[in-house]
Amino acid sequence: MGVSWKPYEGEPRSTVVGDVRVSEPIEADYFDLERELLVYLPPSYEDSDDTYPIVYMHDGQNLFDRETSYDGEWRVDETMERLAAEGIEAIVVGIPNAGEQRPIEYAPFYDHTEAPDDVNLPDDVEPLGDAHADWLLETVRPAVESTVRVSEVRGVFGSSMGGLISLYSFFRDPEAFAFVGAMSPAVGGPWHEIFEFIEDAGYVDGRVYVDVGGDEFPDDSGRSAAFESGAERLVETLETMGYDERLRYVYDEGATHHESAWADRFPDAIRFLLE
């Protein structure tokens, strides 16, 4: 099953640079909704027959355009354009989230007894992380990869709960992805089962990038500390499993839980993952 693409048009104040395209709507049946994918193609793509690594990134509406984001953009297109000058090129697929349903779409697990105040979900809600991971693997990937030239190097990337579902996808489907990036991942609280899941899954042959800010939530020191300790526990778990030079952990002192911080760290993260 392929998908057709059209050029990204955007708004008058759009911040998109480079070759970014928009797909026809693709159905996500676990929510009974359709969404358009975004794809960034490297500068050399049109004039070559080369294949390229591909990165599937969550929260796609925040990656390329300040006008479509809900709290700032990652500047992924600007970063990839600069990295192309270093000889680092990749296709990036932006997968928009489901808006208000994002917390449950990206949750492979949910323990309501540990939910923070801003996660307002019913106690008996059914996590849809597995359904999302299936959709990414069985619908999105073949639709995209039948229409663009990709190599065997695939990765998955996200922040916060997008980081959680990226980690889950990487360890759930060890043959699917060569790397994972998880910025400020939501791995504690109601999603703490990710640690046991990763331990049970075992070592996956690939690169892993994890980071966290030193001031994730300036108005909530307890929650900031929880994100820091969660990232530290994740890294310790991965090191115990045998990850060493294929794991990179970055502690960004003073950085908050925000797209601007993730945008600042993205260039070095993607350099490491695409080495």
C-alpha cells in the first residue's frame, strides 16, 4: 500500500525549509481518524538514485513548522539541511499525534495510581500504545517506504510520551529499527512498567540516545526530579543490559521540558544515531 505526496504549502508565516511534503490522509483505525503524514527529503534526494536512512518521529506537527506546532517547533528541517553539508542525510517522517488523545495513544502501559495531576484519564482507560506501534509498523512504514527510497537503517524518535512510545517500539520490534531517540522520556509514574518491559525484551542491536533537562518543570521541582531519576534509571537499566558505546546519555543542566530544548539537542542526537 503506497501513499501519494504533495508539496508542503503551509501558511504565510510558515517556517518550513527544504523539501517537505504532505501525504494523503491515512486512517488510524484504533481512533477512527485520519491524519496526514509529513516527510522531509534530503537535498540530494531528487538528483540521485541513492537510498537513505529513515527516521520516524512522533508529534509530527511540532517538527518542521512553528505555525502548526502547539508549543514551538523542533527545527528538524533546518537541522537536517545543515547536517547535509556535513554529509549526514536522512529522510524524516513526521507522524502527528492525536491531539487530546495523545496521552493514551502513546501509552503502552498505564497505572492510574501514579498519574500526575495533568494526566486526566479514567482509571480504567485502555492504553493504546500497542495499537499505535502496530499502526506505525504495519500501515505507516509500508505506505511511506513504498514511495521513497530508503536504506535498511530505520529509527524511531520522540520526546516525553513520544520518547516512551519510541522506546517501546524499539524494544517491542527488535528487527524493525536500528536506533531510537528518547528525549526527556516519560518513563516513570503511570508508565513505570517500561523498565520491566525493556529488561524482559533484552538487548536490541542498535543505538540508543537518551537525554533529560536539569529543570524540566521549573514550577514543579518534584516532577522535574521524577523525570531526572526516570532517565537515570533508564540509562542504568540499559548499561546493565550491555549498552556501552552504542548508548549516549545527555544531561542538559537548566533545560526545560519544551520543544526549544529538544530542538537544541536534536543535532547532536541525530549525528550520534546516524553514525
